[in-house]
Amino acid sequence: MNRYLCQSILGSALIITLLVVGPIRASDVETETDYTDEACIECHRTGSEESDRHINLDEYQASVHSQELTCQDCHTGVVDDTHQSEVGAGAVDCGDCHEQENRHGPVEARIQCNDCHTRHNIRSKSDPASTVHVEQLPTTCAGCHPVASGETDFFSWFPSYQIASHNKGDFTTAYNKENCLGCHQGAAAHGESSPIDEQNCYKCHLSPDKAGAMWGYMHPKPDVKTQPTVFAAASIYQVFFALGLIVLLGKFLDLVFDRFYGKSK
């Protein structure tokens, strides 16, 4: 009889505990997940040991988002402490605010908005410090297109001759081959087909179907399928370069041989 009495008492105590403590715990969790920007920065600021994902506070405060948005306005998946272990909880969908659709590159290899605009240092395109400012484009685009943005390699520099001084017709416009959007326009920004600035290089240097340039390729690529003439020129260059090295090596060996053989004689 005493055993049944003890079980009843323990069962009643358990029920009371669940009824009383349960709501308190739920309230505690709700309070803990009510994040503020200060709380986010405390963990994610540069130098913090609370997280391995850091942001530069100075860059963030200078961005266009810092004064208008909270962290959770963008990181909508961060609702409680489970975001620390849940993969993708901090993912951002820029389309929630921006109507501009990202179609930069093929679907299977499409880049993300932050690849060009950065994650937390997003500034107006008119700001010289912006990664999409016209003066910063060669550096930004070079992250994925180094050779097309001016960096040469061993196989491409020889056939990349371009007539840079031809009459442009309109001297009011600063034509610059490093201005990526001047030719590629919206296609290079968000994958649009319409022009986005006053540059009209594309009218002569990019065909409507984007298959090639009217007066030759602005970014020669030694590819036997897409640019066979460039491939042929580069191949001939490689042959002459190799022959030149062989001749120089032969001359060097002759000098060494004559010097030491002459002494022994």
C-alpha cells in the first residue's frame, strides 16, 4: 500500500513540475532568442572567440545596410541557439528585399551576390570604396576572370594585341578596356540583356548573340573550338619560343664545353 502511495506522490510531483517549470523554460528560451545586433556583433566581431565567423565592424558600419537593417532582417534563419550547429541557418536571400534577379553565369555555376558585393561591406556603386564602383571592377571581376581583367599568363599574352588608339568617334566618353561593364553591360552585372550605363563599346565589340566580337576578340583565349585562330597563333608562338630556348641552351653548352675542353688540352 505504501508503494502505491509513493508512486502517486511522485507522479503528482512530476505533473506539477511539468506544468510549472515547462512554461518558465519556454519563456526563458523566448527571451534568449530575442537577438539584438549588439548580441550578434559580440559573438561575430573580428577577434571574438565565440564564433569562427567574423565580420569587420568598421566595414559593416560604413555599409548601406548598417543603418537600415538588423542582422535578423537578412539572416532570417537565425531564430535560436540552434543556428550555431544548423548548416545554412545564417543563409541570406537578397531577393527578399531586392527585385533584381541574379542571373550572372550559368545555373550550374552561378555565383552568389556576395561574390561581387561582399557580405557586410556593401556600399553604393557611386562610392569609390564599393567593390562594384567602376574603378574597382577590374579587381572585383578578376576574382573569377583574371585574364579577361588584364592579368596575362604564359599562353595568352602573345596573341592579345589590340589596337587601343583607333578613333572612337565620341570623345566625350572615356573608353577603357578595363571598364568591364562598358562592353558586357547588364550581362556582367546581373545577367540582364539591356544596357545599364552610357558606354557603348558592345555595339562594335560584342555581337548580339554574344558569340564573338566584330573586330576580333577583346579577350583572346587559345581554345581550338571557340577561337581557333588565336589557338594557332599561340601554338606557333610556343614552338618558336621552345626553339629559341633550345638554341640558347646549345650555345651555352658550347661555351662551357669549349672552355673546359680547351683548358684540358
